[in-house]
Amino acid sequence: MFLAYWVDDLPPFLGPHWGNFGIRYYGLSYVLGFVVGAWLLMRYARAGRSQLPADKVTDFMVALVLGVMLGGRIGSFLFYHPEQLLHDPLSFFRVWEGGMASHGGMIGVAVAVAWYSRASKIRFLHLADLVCSVAPAGLLFGRIANFINGELWGKHTRVPWAVIFPKSEEPSMPVRLMFPRHPSQLYEAALEGALLLAYLQWRFWRSDTVAMRPGRLCGEFLLGYAFARIFCEVFREPDVGVDLILGLSRGTFYSLFMIVAGLVLILWPSRPLDKAAR
């Protein structure tokens, strides 16, 4: 019935694999995100627009990697499946089964930035601006990997660019009977990733916001991500077995707190960076 639509049956591995072991696109997306982030942080330092020295970028990235991985993993269970952690604690370590929450990852990054700020004596809001200006690169690659994996699909639709996701239906259902859905992963990749990255890079390089108003760029990221996520949630199918909160999807509900945090950072009268460190 719906064979005119493209079927997302792409393999989750890049090249050969052995059981659950191999190069997964999802894992590769994290690597690419961190590599692009590190490259941009190096460019900032060499251009004299960052208090983070180029020779300290690697140390900072290690802290960020730990923050993203632990925060994203813990957040996935606490925000979406807390009962699973109670009934099957070992599932936390079965990373090949998936399970990362972007909101949890951001909290983990905030903790990592706070720790590194204290250890390096670099202002927290400045480091937060640096991280937020590169974070959409990881979101871009991650959402593309979600699409390749055929997960986090959208709601039913008949738009010309709709996609059939076999994993969204019962395994026994013939593909010809499956309903096409919004490729909501690509909507998020475009808005949360590509568009937000372009905007933040433009703000970073074409204004003195980072030097004169530390924290504002981070606030703009939080607002941009929250509004993009809320918009995309309109097209995204709620996670199976995850209840709504006040009639809102979990992604929308948690994004409301990001809007509040973003507004606080934008309105907060932070002092400029020291001239010697600009």
C-alpha cells in the first residue's frame, strides 16, 4: 500500500561486524562530534578569542566526553526509564542496546565544565559559552545516526518525504502495510544541529558577545535548542512506554527548564572578561 515511500532499513554498522561488535554509526557520531568540537576549540584559542589555551583543549575534551557519556546514559534511565534501572541494573552497562538522553548529556556537560572551571581557574560562563558554541555539531551527527538506526521515528504522515521505519511496527507486519512517518530525526538534525551551529558560529566570530557578556551565548544555545526540540516534538512519536507529563512529551517538558535557564543567562548582568585574557 505504501511502497512508494522509502524504507529505512540501513544497517547500524559501518563495514563488517561480529555480533554486537563493530563500528556503529551511533558511536561514530559521538567521535565526529568530539573531533569537530576539539577542532573549533583549537581555532578559538589560536585566534585569541578563548581563555582556554590550545594545549589544554585535550584535557578539557576528556572532561566533556565523560560528562556527555555519563550524563547522557544516566539521564536516559532517570528521565525516561527509571523502572528499568531498578529491575535490571546491569542494563546500564549494555551500551550496545542504545539509551542516551540529550538533556541528561547537557547536565553532565555542565557538571564537567564546573569541575574544569574550578580546576583551571577559567570562568565557568566563559567555558560554557565555548562548549555551547560547538555542541550542535554533536547533535547534528547524533540525529543523523538516529535516522540511520531507524529509531526515534516520527508520527504517521503522507507527506512526499515520509519514510517507512520497519522498527516502528511489529516484526511480523509486511513492509507494504507499514505506515509512513515523519523523518523527525532529520528535522532535529537540521534545526538542533546544522541551523543552531551556523547561528552560534556566526555569533561567536561576528560579535564580541563572548568577551563582553559571558554566559549569553550559552543562554542563546539553550533557548535555540529548547524551541527547536519543542517544534520537532510535534512531529516525533512519543517513546513507547513513556508517559506524558502534564500532557507534554518528556522532550518538550524538559525543554521548558532549558528555556528558563536560557533566559536567566541572557538577562544575567555578567561582567566582561579581563582584557588581558581576551
